[in-house]
Amino acid sequence: MDAEGGRVGFRKRLNPPPRCARTLPHRGRDWSTLALSAIVASVLAISTTAHAAGNAKNGRQKALQCQTCHGLDGLSKLPEAPHIAGQPEPYLIKSMTDFKNGTRQNDMMTFVAKELSDQDIADLAAYYASIELSVTVPKR
Ligand code: HEC
């Protein structure tokens, strides 16, 4: 009864469905609808955050605090740290925001990210995303 009650409650919350969901074929309000809502919500969250337009020049200054681990060039200087140069800007924003709000956790990054404002995150993402990469894929 509890589980059924939860589902009914969920149906009510989704009625009327989010505008974007109407463009997709209706398959009943089941878990796929829930997943879809989550995806739509996170895409909206990302695009909203991206509106706090990042300034790459300011981001370069702020990146001085990242260089020990990620380098000013965005190439990892620590075995546990990833390259962040040239990553998509929305992904960089999401990663830093996830560390900041605890959705993603890592001793080092959680510590760093909790001090960053949304503007810092936007600027840092603009800077690291603007670094151009050249890659050579192994022949085989
Ligand atoms: C003390 C080392 C350290 C510092 C300083 C640091 N980071 Fe990190 N960062 C890490 C580590 C380690 C990870 C990988 C975390 C994990 O495994 O989830 C990471 C992950 C990230 C990621 C996610 C990348 C991905 O591919 O998912 C981003 C983005 C990032 N850092 C940005 C920054 C920025 C911007 C700064 C400066 C404000 C910064 N970091 C400072 C160690 C550091």
C-alpha cells in the first residue's frame, strides 16, 4: 500500500506533465517518466547555470589554485587528477557544482569546490573549456 500510495502521489505531482515531456510518446507514468523528468531537470539546471556567463580571462586567474593538480594547461599533474583541458563547458560546470553540493565526492575536490562561487565555477569552466587540444590516436 505504501509503494502504491507513493506512485499515486508521484502521478499527481506530474499532472500536468512538464512541457518538454509532451513532445515524447506517452508510455504511461512509470519509471521511464521519472528518469526522463530527471534528465530534463538536469539539462535545465545546466543551461540555467551556464547563463551566469563565464569569463575565461578571469577563469585563468582563478585557475592558479588548480594548477598543482590539474595544471594551468589543464593537463593532470597528479596521478589521481584528471585532465580537464578542453572538456565541454557544461560538463565542467556540472562536475564542479556536483562536488560543491556533495552529489559527487572526493577528498581533494570537495575541499576545493566548496569555496567556489557559481561565478568562479562559470569562469573556471570557460577557461578550461577554451584550451585547445591536439590529440594523436594510436594507429592500432
Ligand atoms: C589537491 C588537488 C586538486 C586541486 C587543487 C583541484 N583539483 Fe580538481 N580534481 C582533483 C581530483 C583528485 C579529481 C578527481 C576526483 C574524482 O576522482 O572524482 C578532480 C576532479 C576535477 C574535475 C572533474 C573532472 C572530470 O573529468 O570529471 C573538475 C572539473 C575539476 N577537478 C576542476 C578543478 C578546478 C577548476 C580546480 C581549481 C579551482 C581544481 N579542480 C582543483 C584534484 C584537485
